Amino acid sequence: MEDLGFMCARCGGEVHDVTHNREGELDAVGYRHNRRVEPWDHELELAVGAPDPGTPDCDFCGEAAPGWLYYPTLDPEDTDVFEVELDTTHLSDDDTATAVLNMLYPWYACDTCSVLVADRNMEQIIVRALERTPVPADGPVGEDVVRARLRGSLSVFFTTRPGRPQPSRAV
């Protein structure tokens, strides 16, 4: 029997829930694509089914068959407080929550992006991501929102990852 869960009816991708807490109280629960940055080519269409796990792509630019993996350096069991330098400028609560969730999962990188990561070149990573996946003119969000989402997720990545990746075949 297939494992049922939340998925996007449009792309078949896995979906996770995101809780919004402010000062110890639950404000809301939302749902997001289980990706580093919410896709900018379509809105989430929540459904129940067997999500397609897909194959990993570069979490920075989307290139297929990434060769490098960056493990998180923060262990949520070690502390109940995280101090992360997160650029939340122009980010909604949903986007901020998604960026923070990125602390807990490994990131895949292609050869090109791993070099940009080593150089800590956030702006060039954003340019590469937008060149490989342009923002549609009639899409649900504009390029300024996409850039803010990328900047927020990347600021978490650079705050919580070591400098050297591992070969992704080790997974």
C-alpha cells in the first residue's frame, strides 16, 4: 500500500505543514512545497495522495544530478533556541518559516553552485537560479518576491552550513 500524505496536485511534489508561532502561541498552520524555496511557477494545490519523491536536483539552481551535499550543522536536539542571521526583508511569515525549516535538512549542490557556495557568492547563486528557472511574467509572484525568498533561504544556509560539502553519493 502506498503511503498517503499531503502533495501538490499540480506538480505531484511532497508538501509539509508549517506552523507559525509568535511568543509561544500558535498563530496558524500553513502548507508548503517540500523544497528549499517555494516554486515560483505555480501556487500550491493541496491534495492527499502518494507524493512523487522525485530525484534530487541542485537546491540552489535546479540542475539535475547534483554531486555535492551540505549537511546541517545545527542539531535541534542540542538546544531549544537557534540564533540565525536571517534576512527577512520582504519575506512573508510563510516564506520566513520555510527559510528557517531549511536549517534542518541537507542541501544538494551541482559543481557550479558548490564553487559559488565556496566563494559565498549569494548574488551569483540567485542570478544562476533565475537564469535556469526564469520567473514567468504571468506567474503567481514577481521576480522581487522570488529574489527575497532566495536571499532568505540562502542566508539561513550560509549561517548553518560548514564550508566543505560531502560527495552526494554518500547519502
